[in-house]
Amino acid sequence: MPLNIQALPPLSIYVHIPWCIHKCPYCDFNSHEFKGQNIKNNEMAYTQSLIKQIDSNQFDSSRPIQSIFFGGGTPSLFNPQSFKKIIYAIKQKFTLSEYCEITIEANPGTVDKEYFYGYREIGINRISLGIQSFNDKHLKKLERIHNQKEAYDAATLAIKLFDNVNIDLMFALPNQTLSELNEDIEEAINLHSSHLSYYHLTLEPNTYFYNHPPPLPNQDESAEFSDLIKSKLMEAKFKHYETSAYAKQENECNHNLNYWKFGDYLGIGAGAHSKITSNFNITRFSTYKNPKQYIQEVNNNSYIQEEHLINNNDIPFEFMMNALRLNDGFIIDLFEQRTGLSLNSINSEIKLCLEKGLLELNNGRIKPTMLGQNFLNDLLQIFLRNDKP
């Protein structure tokens, strides 16, 4: 079953700002410390390169942009005028949907009050704050550059200026107690943000914590932490709609939903990844990761470092890796529209998941059971076809 050109997925844009003040010991993102470099010079040169990449885009620019997300690194290091130029370049190349969600990530340790007002004035309508914890002891262990008061003040200001504010938090921290987690959750609830992302601290390769592991809660303790988060946030009228995401009614993150529903996205900036559907094919590509090299390659109009076509054997796993993060799963039609494949092509995998109690199928919708949510990696492994013809 070929892809229907009239059913192309929604298109989003991700813009990567790769610099930060300090590289956190758990972070495996493409982020680089300034280390005495001139922030303004980097900002100007990098902004120009982002605009040049946008201008040189060769993909279908008639598709409306559903969301724009400025991630990092620490995007809030950049002046609002830089983002104004980038958004203007996007508008010149693409059409923005009427309700385009435009998000910027911000670090409470770099919050400039005037910048926040400036972000709102140029059309940014959603802020995502990387708070991680309201506990000074844990913030210090995570080597965050802000303290509890700065976290609270940044969140209060953001919620005052923007209708849609996400707060990023982490749990299963070094030596964290259930009582300390409970205090973090209550602090977040009392701020009345519209969205909370709660991530389990994991030790990722090529990070300081991976090479020097701190004392972390065991698996049973982590499960208890997760249960507490779910119960308290759902009691506070947050919907647990994705593995790590909770939202008040109609405040889900549209940009991330597009990822999870296997939508298309164009990555702008150093190390940014893209997924584009065109001519019945799905292509992934990424740019050069090092900011300096990225700038050089953009000037040479050769900024794409890796590019590959997703073959039909891999598409089901890639779809499920995203869609099954959603607690409500997906409708069968979505699988067929976004992959160009019939559900019959994965009948054996679906049947096995149903038998194991990892999925349920009701009214044309496939969703993970509670068991499937708790053992998501095991569920996804079933759709891997490395050894299949």
C-alpha cells in the first residue's frame, strides 16, 4: 500500500541552539559550554547560519508548519531579536498554521526578565523550563546553575507571561527520598503550570555520571517514585498522556505529539535531525554536530552529514517506538496513513503483543496496557525485524 500524497503527515520545525553555560553530568544532548567564548559573536554567526539553512531548504515548503521548537543547549541565552530573525525566515519560506505552537526552552539560571517579555512579543507562545528539582541539595548534585529560589521565580514569571508553560523535572535522583520527591511534586503543582514533564534520571553513555555513577534508587524504589508522581499529578487534574508527560486539559505539547504520531519534522541547526516524507518515501537526515563545523558547512551548502531512506522492514518499529509512548495509543488508520503499510503487515507482532497482555485493541485503536507501559522496551522489541526477511 503506497503512501497517499494527500495524507502527508503534519510538519514541524526543530531549531537547535547548542550552547550552554555548564554541561550537566547527566546530559548526552549535543550541547557545548561557552568556556569564555564571546556569546554575542557566536550568537550572530550561528543565527545567520540557521537562516541560511532555512533559506536553502529544498523540501516541499507548501506544507503548513504546525509547531516550532527552539531546543538546546540553552536557547534562552540568545536575544529575542535573534529568534525574531529566525521566525521571520521560517515565515518567508513556509506557511505557519493558524495555531502554530512556538516553544523555547529556558534555563532558570539564565532567565533575563526582559528576554521573557521579548520572547512573548515576537510570537513565542510556550515556554519549557528545565528546573529538574526544587531541592537545592539535588540541584547541586545535578550541577544545575540555578537554585530553588531562581527556579521558583523563573516559573512564576513564565506562568505570568505565557498561557502554556512546561516544567521539566527529574526523579530517581542520587540519594533522593520519597519525601523529597513528594515535596518537589507539590511545589510543581502549586505553581499551576499547564504541563509537566517528569523524567527518570538515567545514566547515558558519554556522560560524567555514566563514568562516575552516583548512588541511585534501586528498581523497586524507582517504581514507587513513579507511582507517587502519577497518583499526585492525576489527583491534581493532570492527564498522563505520554510516558513522561502530564498536561492540563488541552495543553498537551503539540510539537512532541507530532513526533509521537510519526509526523514529519525539519531539523535546523548543529546536529539537528529530520524526518521527511516525500514521493512515497520516508527519509531521515542530520546535520553536522559541532557548531563551528556546522557553520562552515552551511556556508558551503553541504550541512547534511548523514542521510538514509527508512526501508519498509524498519518502519513498523520506528512508528511503534513513537506511537506506543502515548498512553492512548493510536488509531489503526494513523498507522496506515503515516507508514504507507497495511496493518496486516504486522499481524503476527500485534497478535503476540495481545497474547502477552502488552497491547489492547478496541474500536479500531491500539494502545499499550498498563503492563505494556511498564515494560515498554520489551513491547517495542517485538517489532524489531533485524533477523527477519
